[in-house]
Amino acid sequence: MRDYSEKRDFIRMQVDTDIEIRLPSTPERLLQGVCEDLSATGMSVLVTEELPMGVEVSTKVPSHNPDFPPFETLARIIRCDTVADGRFSLGLEILKVLQ
């Protein structure tokens, strides 16, 4: 049974794993972050710089198992909040799973 605090349509999994983010305007630039949680429709990511809301990004969660490919998505930034340690918490809406 779901806890009352989890009112979303999809359960969020706490993952705390590395993630790579690329902006379409500068695809050669790779931004490293930490994916804190993941659901069927979105994810929460910590990064070291502020990113503009509404921008579509590509994401990649590397696999540490050779039998499984990395998890890659096209996502939209729907939230960017400053957190206590000076990093930024991004809310990403998953638009498409690429792999």
C-alpha cells in the first residue's frame, strides 16, 4: 500500500546514481549529476549549475552490468531549485525513453 505522502500516479524509486546530461545547444558538453529518484514519467537530479526550465535535454544513466544497456532518455526540465549546498535540484519530465 502506498504511503499518503506518495500521491503520484507512479511510485518513485530512490536510486542515487550517476547521470550524464547533454543540452541540445551544446551537445559536446557533458554535465555530470546525481539522479536521486526515478519514476515512469520523471526524475529528480542534482547538478552543480542552474539550467533553464523548459529546455529539452538528453540523459544517460550508465549501466554497471554489461548485460544491461544504459538508461537513456529525452527529458524536459520542469523545475530547477537551489538546494542548501549550492547545487541545483532539477525536476525532469521524461518525454521519451531512448534505450
